[in-house]
Amino acid sequence: MQALQVAQMPDELQALLNSEWAFVVLFGVFVLEGAMLMYFMPSELVVPASLVLLGADSVVPVLAVAVVGATIGQYALFKIAQRGGREYLLQKRWFKISESKLDKFDGWFDRWGPVVVPVSNSLLFTRGMLTVPAGFAEMDDKQFVALSAVGTLSFEVILASLYLYFDTLL
């Protein structure tokens, strides 16, 4: 499938999507998604929407940008959790996880340890939720980054694969 062609799309937006800036914008979106600050679009739609707009032949660069951007965003949230602590995060308006949900994810991390970071990053509805408990537990930075990237890669490959599969059916 070729990149989406929308006749009503403003010329400026078309130029942006056909330029090297498209990946810079996508990178920013993934940083926000990784930091759990992207409330305007579900994270499950970002890779498929990117492939619709940029074309299926851009799957590898989209995945690379997704993994790097989301991992940077998650690492930033991890460091805020590590340095600020639980009460600090719960007081912030931008932090949208309730105390009861945070308790649940703390329990998962306490029970299963670091392995839940890539597992949670690979699943719908729990994506990134173990970032904060990992920060609270003062998990090693390099270990967190590696596990976060592996989970993000898994999640985004699944989404891209589903998009490509359904694209071939249409």
C-alpha cells in the first residue's frame, strides 16, 4: 500500500509527512507515549497510523523511531520515579495513574521483579505501567533501558505486523 493520499490534507502537512521532519515529529510522539504523557491518541494506534501516513515500506524506520523514542520517554519517567518517589508522582496532575493501580503494579514488580518490565511493555493496557515501580525499586539504569527497549520492540513489531497483515487483505 502506498502512503495515504488525502486530497483535503493541507499542503504544509503533506510537505511535513514527505520530509525528514516526519520522523522527528514521530520521535517526539513516541517520547511522549513512553513517558505516559500522550493522552490525545492511544499508544496502540501510533505505529499503524504512522504506517498508513508514511507507507508500509517505512516499517523499519518507524519501528526504530518507536523503540528509541518510547525508551527515552520511559527512561525519563523511570528517573522521575526514582528521584521524586511515589508521593511526588501521585501529586502531579500529569501523572494519571491512581494510587490503587500503582499499588497493583508495585505488587507485580515486587512479585516478579525486572522481568515484568518487558512483559508489561509488550501487552495492551499495561504498556509502560511497570516503569514507575521499576524506578521506585531503584532498578539498574542499563537493565531498565534494555528491558524497556525489548518490550517496546515486541509491542511495536506486533502492531506493525497486524497492520501489514490486514493491509494485504484489503
